[in-house]
Amino acid sequence: MGGQDNENNVVEEIEDLLRRFGWSEVGMCEELWRFVSVDVDEFRRHGIEPCSWLEGLESLHDLRRPYWFGLAKSNLTIKIRDGAIRLRLSTTNTIGAVFFVKLLDTVKVSLEITWKRTNLPTKYVDKSISLDYYVDISTDEWSWPTELSVYELEKILNGFNDEELSEFLAGEIDGDGSVVYYYNDETELVFVYITACKACPKRIVLDVLRDTIAKRFGIIGHIESRETADALVFRGRNAVKLLRRVTRYVHHPLRRLRSELILALYDGRISLEEFKRLYEQTEYERGRDDIKRNRALEALARVAPQTHTHGV
């Protein structure tokens, strides 16, 4: 399915009307967390706001923000055709389904629904429903280069002030990043990952980011080679220092929640025992049909404005 300008205007009018009946973005966010078994009230009792990812989203209607350049260097697909540009994000992920629609809706979002084969090594899911969100804009509205050399990327990043660079990094993390707290009987470490495929143009970003972040912020990361991708990895104190820089600009709900939770631990605002109990709610159950995976369409329907007038 797709949406034209008049359809988008109708959606806006419907949402405005439904707000009068109690629907809100925060209510939508809370419904998403309930759907994936995250206890919003428990996080709030510990001073952590699970819907903070909504803060500042409205400012991203401006495609000149460095956040969009960071997203474009990760998993935002850009296609130029007939003098126009299409920005596209695709997901089968439960949380991504809600995040992407709110993110692209700051511009004007349209949606396509398709079946997609899954690469998950699991007997529970063979194929899943993919949501493809896209925005069509003129070439004048997109100010960031779609192809550039290492030198050109370095020049752009060096031209950013500290906050602009942090916003760019948040776009990278929201796109192809991860925020992880790993613990076992012997080790407890924070990790921040930014990944890129091995044989694609976006791979050059990792080396430039590693060097730029080290030079600008004194935060040290390392490149790890994996089977199908490489990752820029920040560990321990370096990961925490990076989160202090970027968290206010991170909008992916799960990555923002984990970042806020990790900072609460390192600031001494919650105990390690409380932290682990809350962090467990954000984890995926690998190799199974986890509620946080492959439920994109179901999640989108669950949080849509009309569900709040008819009940869940």
C-alpha cells in the first residue's frame, strides 16, 4: 500500500481528532512497550523514562540535521530517479516498525507491506511481514552527498561541531548500531557497536568514525571483522563515554532505553541488582520466536491511533 499527499493530510487530521479522545504519542509508546513485555511503570519508578526517545523527534523534519546524514551512512536507503529522491527504511522488527514510522513521519511517510524470507536460524519463523517505509522528496530537499570519498567524509565530519558530530553518531547507532550490556560470572562490560557490510561503500565509514571519534572526543574504538560484516566496537569506559555524548540524540526506542539505563547505573542512580532486572526486560531471546522480532505489522496495528478508540 502507498500514501499520497492527500492521504497523509487525512492521517494528520485523524490523529489530531483522536488526540482529543485521549490518543497521544506517549500512549502509543507505552502500548509498544507493553506489547514487548517492558514494564514502563517499573522503569519510571527508578527514574528512567522509557518514552524519552520521542523527545526532539519533531526537529528532524529538517533533513539538513546531521542525524539524517548518519542514518544515510547506515541503513537508510537513498535512491535517485527522475529528478526525485526516495528515502527508504525496511524492517520486520517489532520495535523498528513503530520507530521508523514515527521517524519518517517527521517528513511525510508512506508504507508498503510485503512478505520477506527471514535469515534467522530458527525453526519458528520461515518468513515474516516486512514493512517498507519511504519518503519521496525533491533533490533540493536532500543536502547530503549520496556518494563520497574518505577525504570528503572526513571533511564533513571535521566541519561538525561537537553536538553535530554527536547527532551524526546517533543516526549511525539508530541505523546499524547496538547498545549492549554483557555480563556473566566473570565479566561485566558495556558495548556500543556500529556495523557495516564488508564489501559495500558504507564500510569506509567505520575507519573514518574510529579516527574522528578518537581525535575529537578521546574515545577509543576498534574494528572487529565478522563473517559478513565488520563492526566498530567501543567497550567499557569508552562505550559509556560515547553514550554520554550521543544518548540525547538517540531515538531508536530500545537503544535509547538501554542507554538511559546504563547511564543510570554508571551515575549511581540505580543498584546493579535493579539494573540487571530492568535490563533483562530489554533482551532478545535468540533462536526463538521472540516478541521483539518479526512482529512488525502486529506492533504497528497495536499502537495505531484507532486502537485507542476501540480498545486493545
